[in-house]
Amino acid sequence: MTGRARTKVAAHNANLAIQTMTRVTLFAFVVLAIWALGMQSARAQGPAPVADLAEQLSPAVVNISTSQKVSGSDGVPVPNVPEGTPFREFFEEFFKKQQEQGQAPGRRPNRPRNANSLGSGFVIDAGGTVITNNHVIDGADEIEVIFNDGRRLKAELIGKDAKTDIAVLKVKSDTPLPFVEFGDSSVLRVGDWVMAIGNPFGLGGTVTLGIVSAMNRNINAGPYDDFIQTDASINRGNSGGPLFSMDGKVVGVNTAIISPSGGSIGIGFSVPSATARNVIDQLIKFGETRRGWLGVRIQNVTEDLAESLGLDKAHGALVADVTATSPAEKAGIQAGDVVVALDGKEMKDSRQLSRLVGQLAPDTTVKVGVLRKGKPMDIEVTLGRLETGEKLVQAADKEKAAEAAGAAEIEVLGLKVEELSDELRTKFKVPEKVQGVIVAEVSADGAAADKQLRPGDVIAEVGDVKASTPEDLVKAVDAAVKAGDNSILMLVLRAQRNFDPHFIALRLKKK
């Protein structure tokens, strides 16, 4: 082949390549244009339809109907019948008999009546285990579960938990029941689509769609608040119903709304499945919750506290008090410690610590990371049971209250004194610089009345001891009596003299 022929062939091949590239480019452009138009159309139409998903899940979502017997009265007043009319004597005799029978005059007999309420719930197994909110069934005498097909089954209460507002019911059915499964709420992200199904305003099965608006919300509903916030419409009657992810799994139990009108304004809250499942498992197994208990009173670490505690940032839970004989005390945790980790997991605040400890079982051994005067240390604690611990704390609080009440009453001196609180400072106009215990009451026949002590006076010292608390006064008086003293010296700041200090001596009664 000659050189000219070879050149012609090369040129021809180049033209073919250019034409092919042009066609490919044009095809790719058309494909991209079609895809872009499709995306624009999809955005205009919104999310994919959820009709199939709603149809699949709705049979397992139920209405909860409760009834409760309450006493009531029609409240009909006695007619105002003038004197001298023919019916006056009749009405007087009638209402006299009502009073003799123990009924309030002017009212019809109190008759018990039924109070009814409606809520939502969902079935989690074929055997008839139903989940709802505690506040839906609380105080109910009878509970009925109503299914989509119209069946009404009596329900037995298996267990309930007011702290997370979860209740477990059981119904009996001759045939297996439709049910739904729990998903993992911890993988939810803000912006994920979710669907609620429930019984708003008693209308029956209603489906609403929205997104996750926020996670880990605290609405001060309980000690373990960790709500999912959603704008899927949740109204009265939706309580106890499920919040579904788009794969058909229950990721939350609809519980509360914020609304000035009582209707949905797009701020609804659900208990996350990660919280609910642990509670439900315990209620099914034990009929009650069995939570872990550390035995400390804790508070958040603010910026100011962080600086004073030598922390680089505000985090963790500051131990304000340790309950006597609690797991924390036995392990060596002290007031002033800052809990910064639990089993290696960093603690952001006191609420997180309470929630995580509550999710653990009693007798679980955990490693508590604390900062004590800036020094980090790990302390192993074997958790107690919260329900037992709460009773212990209540008993201790009652004992302290009784001791404080007893300490405030100083009968030997005819005085009742109290700690100088902000409220009492305001009430008696006590200046900030004045310190001591304040006189709340003075017995008319006591030694204090003889010295003209009055409510509002402040006792700064008793004997040679500063009186910071009522207990200080009690101890000083007891010591003086045991020593055989006839009187005791007090430094008093009289309210009527602008709290000028002066000494008085009160005579003591010998024991």
C-alpha cells in the first residue's frame, strides 16, 4: 500500500472514532437529562408511597379502651322554696331523710359511674402481648383491646412502669394474632422518615408520616427521658401506638406531644425502642422493673463548677451525696467525686448516667471512672436494685426529716428554731450578714418568753458554740443541762433592734 493510501485509511478511521465518541457523548447526555428530570419529578411528588407498608402493619396496631369506676354526684341543689308555701314542709322532710342516710344535703345520692378513655397499642407476638403507655391504662378497672377487624378482647395487665410510661398487656385469642417487631432506634438519624399509626381522638386506625426532628430529647417527663422527636402527627389517642421506620420495624412508642391547643403542631415524642425493649423484657419476665442502683445524688457539671473542679470542660455527673449503705458508699465513691465514665463510656451529664445505670441489672459489676480532686481513678461497684434503693432513700429522708423536726423543737427553752433559709430571710427581712438560727415560735410560758424573744430573732451563739443549725442549739443545751448548769448564755440578734447583737441568759430545767 502506498503512503497516500495509508493516509486515507488513517483519516477514515479517525472520522469513525470521532463519530462514535459523539454518539456516546450524546447518549450519555440524554441519559443524564432523563435521570435529572426523574429526580426533579420525584422531588415534586415527595417520598415514595407508604400504602403497602401501612396495609402490612395496620392489623397489628390496636385501640386500647379502658373503663374506671369513679364516685360522682349530680350536684342538684335544694330548691329555694319560700316559707308558707304548700311544698315547704315536703322538701324539708325529704332532705332531712337524705342527711340521715349520710348524703350531702342538696345533692342527689352519689352513684359510681364509669369513666372511659381511649388510647393506642401494638401487638409484638402471635400469642397476644400488647404494648401501650402506662398513662393509657393507669387506674383502669377494665381494659379492652380492639383490633382492626372489629374484634374486642379483654386484656390482662402484665406490668407497668411509670418512669418510662410503658405498660404490657396480654390478650387471649383462638387464632394467632398479627404482630410487629422492634427495630433499633439507635441507628435513627435526624431527617429519617418515620410513620405513626394509632387512634387519634378515638377515630380509629390512622396513619401519619413525618421525619425524625431530633433525638435524645429531655422533656422532664421522667428520670430516663431520651425521646425521639418527630413531626409525624401525634394527637390525643395516639398514646401507646408505634412509631415505625421505613423498613416496618417499631423504633418508638408514641407518648407525648407539646401543644397549646391539645392537637398536633408537629412536636411529638416517642420512647425509643432501645429504652422500651429493656423495660418490656423485664415487665414480661418479672411483672415489674428491676433496675440497677448506684446510690448517689448527682447533678450536672456546669461551666462554673467545671472551672472550680479543675476540669477542662463541663461534663460528667457531680456526686452531691452518697446514700448510706448504698453500693456507691461500699465501693468508696465520695461526695465531690465527678463521674466521667461508666465501663469506659464517657458520661456527658447526670441524666445519661442515671439512664445507663437504670438499664443495667442489679448485681452487675461496673467500672465507674471518677475524678477526685482532679485525680482520675476507676472504682468497681456492684449495683444494687433501684426499687429497693428508693425505699431505703425514702426511709432515710423520713428519718432526717424527723430528726430535723425534733431538733427544731427545743422544749426546755420554750423555743422552736429553724435554719436560716432564703425564704425566712425574706419573710423576716434578715440581712445577708446575719448568721445563725432563726426563732420561728416562742412558747408563752417558757424561759424564752420571759426574756422577750420573738419570732424573727436570730440566735448566733449558744454557750461558746456558733449556732449554725438547730442541732447545734440542741447539743449545747443538752451539754449545759448534763453539766448541771442553771442557765445558758446566748448571743441574740433582735429583729426589733435592727439585728443588733446582745447576750441573754436563759434558765434551764434540770433533767
